[in-house]
Amino acid sequence: MLVVLALGQLALAHDFWLKPQGRKAVLWYGHASEDSDYDRGNLKKSLALNAQGEPLKVVQGSDGKHIVLSSQGEAAQLAVEMDTGFWVKTVQGWKNESKRTASGVLLSEWSLYYSKVLLKPEACLNQPFGQPLELVPVALDGKSLKVRLLLHGKGLADVKLYDQHQKVADTDQAGEATVDYRQAMVLSASCRQPLANNPDADRINLHAVLSLP
């Protein structure tokens, strides 16, 4: 059975998101004006598509604190996959470790983030990367943005969408929702699914984050 929840306690605290910087994108951890440190080893994959939906090679750099992404060729959108590993909740709170090594475990999960930025929003309509959980723009008229939330390529219904962790919409039966478009939006959604026979966690927590210039 699929279990779909709003952003959980961990996601409410922080998200990985890509901040546009010209033709580049800077990977931030936090929300709103927060700028927290992160383990660069959490970055497992980086992707880019041009305006025709064709993949481009991604170049990873640094500004001293953040990972900075650029592409060989002009990207319309950039994306990352972040794996923060296993987490357990005990009576002392959340800890970044496997349930195999922790004691007094109340909850355990594996947390993954799929974050992307639209450098050219109009060129990104209906152009998914194919991430396991993904927010895909489907229409933009200058005042409103319609997105579709996909789980393994299929629309995911009845999920809350947030802009900077303020709820802005719920997805319909097709997994779609329309929100008021504004500059520097950071939309996010999450879902949790049980993990069968996994020695490290009882469920997987997937996060999708979409940022716009």
C-alpha cells in the first residue's frame, strides 16, 4: 500500500534546492533565506536538459561553500539527486544512522531528494528528467504555473504542494495543481513508501523540489 504524506519533520526543517545564477545553478540546503552546510558526498547524480529536451553534460564546480552546476551547452534546466542516507527517530530525536545500529528506534527511513531548477521555464514544459519523484511544469501563462507531480512516471494525487514550506495547493487525480507564479519560487512535495525486507529502514522518503527564477 502506498503511503503519501505531507512534508515530514525532516523536510520541514530543510530542503536541497537549486538557486539559479545566470546559466549556472547553486545547490543550497535550507529554505527561504537559510543557507546551511551540507555533505557534498550526498550528491549522487546531476543532470541537464537543453531547450529541446536533449541531455547535456554537467560540470560541477564550487564557490567555496556550495556545489555549483553548469553545463556544456546551454541548459534549460538542471537537476540533482541527493541521498542523505538512513535516519532513525528515537526518544532523543532524529539521528542520521541505520536502524541496525540504533537503539530505541521509533521510526526509520531512507531520505532522497530530487531537486531541479528551470533556467528557461517556457522551454521546460512537459520535459521531465525521469526522476523517481518529480515536479514537472505543464503550463505557464505568466500569472499562474501548472505542474504535475510524477511518481515513477505516473501522476500522484492528493499530495500537498508547498512554496517555501507554505502550503499552496493539493494535486488532483491526475497529479496536477495550479499555483500563482512568482519570482524565486521553490515548490516542494514528498511521499513515503514502505520498504520491504530492508535492514536499514522501514520506509523510503522521497522529496521533489522545483525552483524557478
